[in-house]
Amino acid sequence: MRGDIFRNHHKRFVDTVFSDFAQTIWVYLKSSNTKGSTYDPYRDVGYTRTSQSPLPVDAYIRQLTSNSLIVRELGLTQSGAIEVVVKEQDMNLLKICDKVIYNSVEYSPFNNALGNRVQITEIPFKCYRIILFRVGK
């Protein structure tokens, strides 16, 4: 009985935080490459990438400075990162996506994250904390 009360309070707390403070990030799922007008089968160039329609994901977002990354996440020195907190059901979208856009800025997705460019941490209340880095910075 007591556990049910706490679970209900936690669910209401998470729902309130996401309904009041959540912002939208746009998640592009994997796209396909088609042969473009400059396609050359011998050099394997000339593909045109087609994108699917983006999916909106509600997330609590916080801008990170390079100083906070160095202090909190040892070994990370790049700036231009955001901390994203998403619910558990949206986590799989972020793992299989091809591109993540927030405020017209592209961030590195999970499958292209070389050199610790994405960090995922499970936090309480069935949420995940993800650090995404800017692409091309």
C-alpha cells in the first residue's frame, strides 16, 4: 500500500516536470541513400540521402558549459553540449536515431558517437540523462 502511494507521487512529479519545463527536440530516424545524378558505382560516390519526417520528443534540456563538462565528466573538453532528460519510452528513439536537432543545431546521435560524444545515465523516476555534443564544433 505504501509503495503504491510513493509510485503515484513519483509519477505525478515526473509528469509535472515534463509538462511545465519540457522542450522539444527533433529526432530523425535512419534515412536511406539513393543514387543521385552524380552516382558513380566504381568510386562509390554520388548518393543522395533522404530524410524521414522528424519525430518530436519532449525533454528537459539544460545547456552545458565546457567548464561543467570538465569538472563533472572527466575527460570531456569540448563545448557546445546539452544535457537532455527524457522518459524511458523515448530512450529507444534516441538510441536508433540518425540525427538530433534542438534549436536548429545538430547534435551527434548515439550510433555515430565516437570518443564519448554521447553519455547515457539512468536516473530515478524511469528517466534517462543524456549528454549530446554539437556536430562540427
